[in-house]
Amino acid sequence: MKFTKTIEVKNIFNKISYKYDFLNNLLSFGLHKLWKRKLVNLLEPLNGEDWADLCCGTGDLAFLISKRVSPMGSIVGIDSARDILNIAKKKSDQEKNKFIKWEIKDVLELNDYSKNFDGICMSYGLRNLNNFEEGIKKVFYLLKDKGRAGFLDFNHSKKNSLSNIFQKIYLRLVVVKISKLFNLSPEYSYIEKSIRNFPEKNELIKIAKEVGFKKAEYKTIFFGQMGILILIK
């Protein structure tokens, strides 16, 4: 089961990589950039710190954080999908950014970075891992003492709430319909399924505290459509 989901998610992101940034901007009306900046502002990366952007995709968070931690700090962007990571690398080369290291790896297989990072971020990645709890455990393992982590993702709101109903309508009638124009509707249909299997905010907080995080907070943004989980070790 673990192997199957790993391959499924990797294949999805490799296939959508060529339109990933374009569709992110189109389908969120460019707002995803504001949400990612909010996440970074809440985490407050500092010059000289070492950070990781897990499930980094095309590197949006990595680029934002590199501006905060450079020139004394470092950041590594990690993703298991080679095609989408190659786009991040090309963007990095174009910007002549020397502070970001890119690595192809599954998050749950990161065993060489124990207590390496002052901070970790992840956008739209936690729900795509084989096991959410193992993902949070891995982040705990990777963080230095008193390190912090932040996760931006779709909010799994209560069933039949206005937020939940709007989310379903938007995903089915806007996201999937538009992605169909690029022959990517099966890949974008996966989003609703992944949200349905994703824990609600109280469950995420419970998991984080059971893992060992001393502080866990969850903030909803954009009328409850998105959520930010902030953890402190």
C-alpha cells in the first residue's frame, strides 16, 4: 500500500510538472503566493539558520526562505518527483541562487538529517505522504531542539459545512474542468480524494502533540479553505 501511493503521487506530480506553476496561479487566482508568504512570516526564518522545504515542488517556499536565511544560512529543497524538481533547479539557475540545495528523495526516507534543521516547511505535501503521522514524526526527527515547522494545505472542514460544500463545488466544477483542457483532469481529481483522507485540524494537533511537539497551532485562512499548522519542538 505504501509503495503504491508513493508511485501514484510521484507519477501525478511528474505528469503535471510542465503546467504546475501555471495552473497554481490560474486556479488560485495567484493567491497561493500570499498564503505561502503568510506561512513563512509565521515561521520567521532568520539569517544563519538551516531550513528544509519538504515536498518542495517547484520551490516557491524554498526561494522565499532563502531570502531570509542567506547569506549565513542554508536551505535544502526535497521532493521525490524528478520532473518537478528539475523545474525548481532551472528556476534556481535562472535566479543564480547559490543558497538552495536540491535533493530527490521521499520525505519518509530522510534518515541522514537527524536534528539538522532550525525550521521545516511544507506546502500541499503532508496529505500526499503515505502516512501523515509518520510524516510529522519525521519532521520531529529532522528538527533541532526548539525548531519549528509549518504546513500549508487544504483545510479538511466539517462535512456539509458551507466551507466543505464550496470546496467540493470549486474542485469539481472549476479545478477539474480547467485541468481537463490540459488533459490533466485525473491528476487534479486526486486533490478531493486526498483532502477527504486528510485529518481535520484537531486530529492534526493531537498527532503532533503525541509525537512530542510542545506547541501545535492551526490557523484557517481564505474563508476556511486553507489551513496552516505551526509546530514547535
